[in-house]
Amino acid sequence: MTDTAWIDTALTSARPQAVGALLRYFRNLDTAEEAFQNACLRALKNWPQNGPPRDPAAWLILVGRNVGIDEVRRTSKLESLSDDEAISNLDDAEEELAERLDGSHYRDDILRLLFICCHPDLPATQQIALALRIVSGLTVKQIARAFLVSEAAMEQRITRAKSRVAAAGVPFETPGAVERSERLAAVAAMIYLIFNEGYSASGDASEIRKPLCEEAIRLARLLLRLFQSEPEIMGLTSLMLLQHARAAARFDADGQIVLLDDQDRTLWNQKMIVEGLALIDKAMRHRRSGPYQIQAAIAALHSRAARPEDTDWAQIDLLYATLEIMQPSPVITLNRAVAVSKVHGPEAALQMIEPLGERLSGYFHFFGVRGALLMQLGRNEEARVAFNRAIALANTSAEAAHIRTHLDRLMQDSQQGGTKT
Amino acid sequence: MLYAILCYHDEDFVGSWTREQDAAVMSKLAAVQDKLKKEGRLGPVARLLPTTAATTLRKDGAPVVLDGPYAETKEQLLGFYIVDCENLDAALGVAHDLGAANPGGAYEIRPVGLFQPGGK
């Protein structure tokens, strides 16, 4: 790795801890970010000459804090400090670190930094943008690209989110146990949102948004290192690894959706699968089940099947049944119906989703699944109606194109005068 | 003498590598390993999963299972090599070559007392 690449990686990996600590000192997001940026500039000058510090995060926190304090003094005096007065002129901060840094806060620092991004006043899109900017350190340009909006629009979105957070007041006291676990749950949900932004993209956008999945996994790993005994955080990390492992197989060369049954399983990333399986295995030992663990267990059953016909659909049906009890939702029932169709046939699955029609009347996947079940039953005319509705509701061109292939098949069937068995 | 070369690095740092950076480091390391393999000096090589996948069994008193790695340190044990070397200098030489391929972190070089390559 070249010198600059090394430094970039070190700055990226130190960022959550450093910005989190600086936020605790300055109690202001903008000041903390600015202090971190200044510390990074000094690192770029200092590190190539003096070699890498043993603890880059500690170095950045100390330098950032001193630069920030000078900045605050300068502003309050409305005049420049003489060089003697400034405390930020450290040639090498390394030796001072041991005494001056209190590392014991770092878990709550990082959690706080993540937590302020998922403030309930912020809409999901702003939460994600804020986390990617502040915690992950992606540039506004990178985030704008991932969301397919202009840089100016994203800049505005982030600025608006920041002022909302500032107005709401950031919780600086060290959280109690209950509060900490509430924060953890909110942060986990936000990380999963980031992942889904990347995962649900299709076609050209899937390539552009893949980094979102990777960033979400990185954040989950970070959280898991801080809170090592939380089975739901293990479950979340496992779930994302197992889902993302299929990334290369989910779309064909033309960007068309490839369904699980039709995917080339040799394209699945075995390294991610192995880690995902190890994590869910470890989580289950705690016997404290939760929605992320159940979803990870479902993903694990898919990952373990070498061929589609090896999939343990009966177990998947049971897991969805458990998930339905934990988090009753028509979308979960819809997913369960797919498992039911494999175990008990399309008729049983169709009966299961019939009552969902009203609540899912605007949901693309409802009509996609319904159409596929009707097609399996040879009820082609009804299938056609369902597929047409699905196309009208498609979120992406890849989704619409996928449904059109079904319609084409129906068309061929009717031209041949036969029904599909 | 067999030497174990234990690979320590900051997991946050290694975890922040892009896939391309990771692959580049691995292929550089493979070049060093190939040389040792040709000389018949390379034993088992392991890259461990992240410490988030680790579980620790404390066996003082009643055995207790804990999540996470044994030691909470800035740098974690990420993998190891077993290499056949004439002496410590030779083992340090190998570690030096590996380090040139993958800078940062540290290698701990430990002479191996007992080595059973397989269960049979």
C-alpha cells in the first residue's frame, strides 16, 4: 500500500472514535467535525515524516482537541493567537497521549455519534445521509451519487439534518443500561436502513449503491466490537453478510433481476457466508431471539443450500411464523407465503395472502407473488391482471422488466393454447 | 526448528481496507508464501475470521463462555504461519519479508514446542 493510501485507511478507521470523542469535548457537531478535519490535515503533513502513530485515533483526538480549543479561543478573542500561546503546535503528539487520553468513554462516544444520527425527528433518508457523512466520513458527493440526487440537494439535506439534531439537543450524559440498549436498537435499525438502501437498488443503481451495503456491514462490525454480547447485533451483522454475499448473483449482465432459485450459487461470496454463519451460530447460543436473528437464520438456510431444491423450506416457514409473532406485518406474511407455497403448494399460499390484499394494495411484491402463485395454478387471466398491477407499482425498471418476462411467458402459453402445469 | 509467526494488526484498520486493497495485500503475501512453499518450509497458514466471531472460554474456576476475543487490545491476533527455520534470525527474515508485503501491525515470532500437523 502506498503512503497516502495507508493514511487514508487509518483516517477512515479512526474517524468514528475520534469524531465521537471530539463531540464529547466540544458538544457541537460542527466544531467536532472541523476539529477532526484539521487534525487530519496535520496527520497528512506529520505522519509521512514521523511515521505512523501507534494509536492513530488517540493522536487525532488529542490534536483535534487542541486545534479546536485554539479555534474557540481565537474566535472568542476575535484576534489571532501568538504561536507561543497556541497549544496545537505539537510536532509529535505521541508521547503525551498515555496520560492525557481517557479511553474509557469510547464505546459511548461512538454509540452517541451513531445515535444522534437516528434522532426520531429525522426522516429515514436524512438519518442515513447524516450517518454516512458524519460517522462514515463519505463526501457529500459520494452520498449524493448513491442517492442519485445532485450534490447541492444532498448538501442541503445534510445541513437541514444537522440543524434539526442541534435544535433537539444531543444527549451527552453517560447513558444508563436501559438507555444504552434503546440507543443500540435505534442505531441497529438505522444501520439496517443504510444496508437496505444499497440492497434494494437494482440495475445500474445496484453497482453505485453497493458501497452502502459495505458501509453498513462495517458499521455493524464496529458496533459489535463495542458490544460483544448482544445477540441482536450479531444477528444484524450476520443477516447483512449473508444477504450481501449474494450480490454478484442477484443481477445478470443486463442488470435484470435473477431470482434466488435461478442464481448461480458459485457466485455467492463464501467468505461472507462463512462469517455470517459463524455469527448467527454464536448469537443463537444466547437463547435471546430477536427479529434480526430470525431473519439471519432464514438467510442462513438459503446460504446452506448448495442447490435450490436443497433449501429447507419447512424450517423457513417456521422461522417466518416466529417472526410474524414478534413483528406482525403483512410483508412478513407475504414472505412466509412463498415458503408455504414450496411446502404446501400454491393454493395454500394464495389463501394465506388473500386477506393482505387491502393493506398491500400499493405494494409491488404483493402483486408479483400473487401473479406467480396464480400462474403456477394455471389461472393465467388472473395472473395477468396481478402482473399488470405489479408493473404499475414497480419501483425500478429492473422490477418492471422482471415482471414483463412473466407476462411474456403467459402470452406464449396462451398462444400455444395450453396452460402451464 | 519450527516457528510460529503470529500476525497482529488493528482490526478497525484492516476492516477499512477496500476489497481491492485486501486482495492486493493477499496477493503480495502469496508471493512470499510461494517462495517458502518451494523450499518446503511452509506449514499451516491461517487467516482468522474477525474477533467479532470469536468466543472465549474462561477456564479458571467454573468454565464461563464469553463473547469476543480473549484480550481486548488495540491490535488483535488475525492469523498465523508455521514456518521451518534454521534459527531465530531466519524466522525474523521471513517475518521481515511478510512485513514488506503487508506493512503495519506486528508479528510475534514464537518457537513451536510441540507440533501435530493432523489428528492422525
